[in-house]
Amino acid sequence: MIEVLKDVRVLEQGTFITGPACGMLLGDLGADVIKVEQPGSGDPFRAFKGGLYSPHFQTYNRNKRSITLNTKQQADRERLYELVKTADVYIQNFRPGVAEELGVGEKQLRAINPRLVYCSISGFGPDGPSASRPSYDTVAQAASGYLKLLVNPANPRVVGPAIADAVTGFYAAYGVLGALYERSRTGRGRKVEVSMLEAMSHWNLDAFTHYYSAGEVMGPFSRPRVSQSYVMECKDGKWVALHMSSPEKFWQGLANAIERPDMFQDPRFATREARIQNQEAIIELLSGIFARRTRTEWCNRLLAEDVPHAPMYDTDEALEDPQARHLQLLVQATHPTMGDFRTVRPPVSYDGERSLSVRPPPTLGEHNGEIEAMLRERSAA
């Protein structure tokens, strides 16, 4: 990894996704992330597939060390406090009030380390009428208005990955980085707070801007209609995605690729505004045409005409694409007991250098010995 956060120590007492995602993003930048877990069970995400090393856990816990501490016990709490003295950042995603009960509230840790950047992640914020409510990914997507933009009214069901969880972790890391930069100038730590509701509301900024500036309440097809985005099934049952945007040259290229240069003589397709209003008619036209050739044939034809497109890959295909392989998106390492670990590298390069090394997610308490030795050494110094 490229260690732009080298010598920054992060204590992460997070579970499931939001807190661990924040810690992972900082670890990807080279921070020393120590994950504090309950003895015996650890992060509940560990056991989602049985055992203590589920794919769910692996996703958000690379580039970390694991130590087991039961902070309800005084001896383990004191060990945690010793770690806090060495830390730059502390992350938790408990419900409001729980951290204080566990002895790890912001004021409690600030008294131990005034320079600490304390990050608190919640579902609905630290106070207010919904502060104590439980929140998970779908709850936050729905409360922010985002889920309404994803669900097809003709087949209403939750779709896609855990967007709200990952986005909240991203915003939390963003807040931590800002606080660390300020501390480099002032010497003072900050309390960084972010809730899933706040994060997803900001992520949904486009919809709110349309509403408050133009009175438009967007639906699941609003953005694809304006951007002229399409997905088409091909002869071989595989799919291709098109994003035609506004330049006329892309539509001219598509007309050439589908061998329908006369399509613009139809008033429904003659202008951008007409195409937006008549997207269903375009879908009907293109669906019949795309069903006549394989995905590979269509990609070749679209590429030749410079039409914005991509194969709509399944997960087992995406990282095998020649461009993905060129960018070295798939990286791997070997855990001494769990074996091979493969993941997607961090997307940011520095000075043309990609982050190609990764530390596999830790087993529960894997680093108890080395972290305890570090504390003993520090105590003896």
C-alpha cells in the first residue's frame, strides 16, 4: 500500500459496516488500524456465513490488526486506555449513549488524549426524536429518499448492495481526514460525527436540488430518462449498457451502429427533448435490434462508432476485462492461516503509483501478542 497516513494510529471499535468501512479506508492509506473486538465472537459480521471469517467481514476489514478486549471489565478497559494514549483516531458506531456506558465516550477518551480525533457514527444522529432508533442500510436509504429512486414500482423490492453503510463509512473517513489536517496546524483533536441519515441525504443531493430549485420530485426513471441511459439484452442473453448523454454525435454513432441512420426522421427521436419524452419508444426499438447480435458483436460495433457503452458484467466477469486487468484492480495476499485473499485495490494512485499490496483481514485476536508487547515496551520506556 502507499502509506500517506504512515504513523497515524487508528483504534476502531466498530461492527458490521459503517465503522469498519471508515477504518478500512484509513488503513488503505497506510494508517495502523487496530480493530478492538469482543473476545470469543468479535465483530458480529465475522459469523454471517458461519465461522469467524465470513465474506461480509472480509470486505471491510483488510489492512487492520485485531485485538480482543472486553471493555466491560476494568482490566481490559485499562488496556484500551493505554492504546488510546498512543492513538490519533478512535472510531465507534454504537447507538447514542452506548459509548459512554462502555467508558469510551468522547469526553472520557479526550481526558486521556487531548489530541485524539474521535469519530462517532450513528443511524440518525446523536439527539432528536429518532436518535435512539435502530438503523441499517435499507432504513437509511428509505429515510433519505434514496431508496425511492432505486425501486421499480412495477416490481417493488429492495435491490443492490449496502450503499448507505458504505457511503456513511466513506463520509466518516472524509471527516476524520479533515480533522487530522486541522490538528496538524492547531494541535487539537476534534469530535467527528456523522449519521447514516445525514450521509445518505448528502449522497442524494441531486434529487433534493431538483426539488428545491425546480419543484421536481424525482423517481426511479427520472435520471436515466434525462441522461438517456439504457440496458439492452443481446442475442446470447448477455447485456450491454448505454449512456448517451447530450452530445448529438453519440446518437449519430448509435444510429450507424444499429444500421438505422434514418431514425432521426422520426419526430419522436429527432431531438434530445423528443428522445427524453419518448424513451419508452426508443427502448422498444433498440430492444428488438439488440436481440439480433451477441454482446461481443454489439460492443465491437459501438466501439467503432465511439458510443458510450460497456458490457453489463456479472461480478465474475468485471475484473477480467482487459482495462480492469491493465489497471491491476484485483490484488491478492495470503493469510498465514486463512489462505488466499483477493480484493479490489484502493482506487487512488499517488504520483502514478498504484496501491497493490494488501494485508488480509485479521483473524479474531490475531495481534493480541504483538500489541500487548508494544504496550509493555511503551510502559517500560
